[in-house]
Amino acid sequence: MTNLSVKLFDIKFKNPVWVASGTFGYGVEAQEIFDVSKLGAVVTKGISLKPRLGNETPRIVETPCGMLNSIGLQNPGVEKFLTEIYPKIEHLDTHFIANVFGESEEEYVEVCIALEDAPKVVAYELNVSCPNVKKGGIVFGHDPVVLGSLVESIKKRIKKPLLVKLSPNVTDVREFAKVCIESGADGLVLINTLLGMKINIRKKKPDLATKTGGLSGPAILPIAVRMIYQVYEAFGDQIPIIGVGGISTWEDALEHVMAGASAIQVGTANFFDPLAPIKVLEGIERYMKEEGIQDFSELIGVAHRSE
Ligand SMILES: Cc1cc2nc3c(=O)[nH]c(=O)nc-3n(C[C@H](O)[C@H](O)[C@H](O)COP(=O)(O)O)c2cc1C
């Protein structure tokens, strides 16, 4: 018997393969491609208090081994999510994790509170890679004091588990992991996209309308693995880590897990292979059978113990 289930923040997930925010919508369209209930969890596209139209186009461009995006967090807002989207997903036999963002602490809190009564939403994942408009535009996840205050004020007002998705655009991600733990976070998600730019040499200017964008895809796999490894080494006994960044195959996913991730999210790979999450899940199961590993938890952080 191969046991792929994982228990994190007191919630049982049927397996550790989730899909990443912004790369899978809300799971509505994917139901035509595969049985979404096979996934351990679906992380929703970012949800804000008010609807947002997002940035000007072009807002996606390909790069070697990855893509840059500056979608600008387009979404219909939490009210429409609850009235129009939630009824289309609540029958699915998987967990939903709401990816939440705001322009101020109050906005984050209000979005989470609005979702407290939606039973399918089992936890919140905070996107802290956006600016605090009230505090001069500093990115929440780039200032330990701002980040700590955000996590603390949300935690005080909600009942569901709170995961914080860390930004990789910092010097030492462990400093931010520590602040989240001290402020009461229940889980850490590593990593969001890396800030990048592509210049169109014919137009002689950046391709994206916003000039810079978030780099994702296979190019960022080694960076995500390194950051997970560092955070697990420092705090792996205190908080679970969810890995995201550059996973296209089951082998990539296992690198995240062996570095210290208790579950993983498939992101950009969904755009070039819509069946990627299922292939990752089947690959992990096959590997466990081949290696004689009965319980998935035996693999978490194993790279730290094999040195
Ligand atoms: C088009 C696109 C939209 C995204 N939207 C969000 C979002 O709304 N909230 C968020 O926290 N991360 C968002 N992300 C980041 C991904 O969830 C993920 O952290 C990142 O892409 C790295 O994983 P990957 O290399 O597997 O794509 C987005 C990424 C892409 C490519």
C-alpha cells in the first residue's frame, strides 16, 4: 500500500499535488480536461475585495525556459467569487485554498472574513508580493515589520489556517520565514515569481507594458529548491512548507519534497501541459512503489538526512 495522503495544519489532503494560484483559474474550466477531484488541493487565482481589471497588455511574454507575466491580479472580487464561481466548484471532492491579496491590511482581513463561511475553502494563502498602498507602496513581503503586522492582524480575525506565500525577491528568505512563524502563520509557501524583464530588440523596448514582470516556469526550479532547502533547514521542525516554482515533472516535484516541501503546487506547466498535475501525481506514486516507500511523509526533507 502506498500512502500519498498528508496531514497539514490539521487538515487531511488526499495527496501532496496541488495546483498554483493564477495558473488554474478556480478549477472550473479544468473539469473538462481531467477529474479535478484527483488533486490534493486547488489554490485559487488571487482574490481581492473589489474586482480588478489587471494591467495593460502585453502582459505575458515567453523567455528561455520560462515566462514573464504582469497580469496585475485581475479577478472579479470576493463577492462575485462567492456568488458566481463558488457554486461551480463546491461539489468537487478536493480542498480549495483561497489565494488572497489586498492593497492594505484591512483589505486582506476583509477578504478572508468574507470567505470564512465557505466550507470548501479550507485555508488562505496570502500573496504578499503586492504593494501596501497605505504605507507608501512597499511590497508587504519585502519588509519584515510590514509582513509581521499583516500576518498578525489577519490571524487574530480568522479561524481557518493561514499560509503565507513568500516572495523570492529578497536577500535572505529565512528572515521573512521567521517573521511569519513568529506572527502565527500555519504554513509557508515558497516561492512566488522572480522579478524579470525581456527587451524586444526590434521595438527597442521592454516587451511587457509594465516593463517588468514575474518570471516563472522551469527556469526558476533550482531557485525554489534552494529556498525551500534553506527554510526547512532553519525552521522545518516548526512549520510545514509548500513548494512551488518550476515544477513540470514528477522528478521536479520530488526535488521540492526532498528539500523540505510537505506538498507541492504545479504552476506554469499547466499552460503547456494541462495534464501535468496528474502526471506528477502518477509519477510520485510510481517512484514510491519502485523505491519501496510506503508513506509519502518519509520523503519530506530526506535530502537533509542523506548527507
Ligand atoms: C499567469 C500567472 C498568474 C499568477 N497569479 C498569481 C496570483 O494571483 N497569486 C499568487 O500568489 N501567485 C500567482 N502566480 C504565481 C504562481 O502561483 C507561482 O508561485 C509561480 O508561477 C511559480 O511557480 P511555477 O514556476 O510553477 O509557475 C501567478 C503565476 C502566473 C504564471
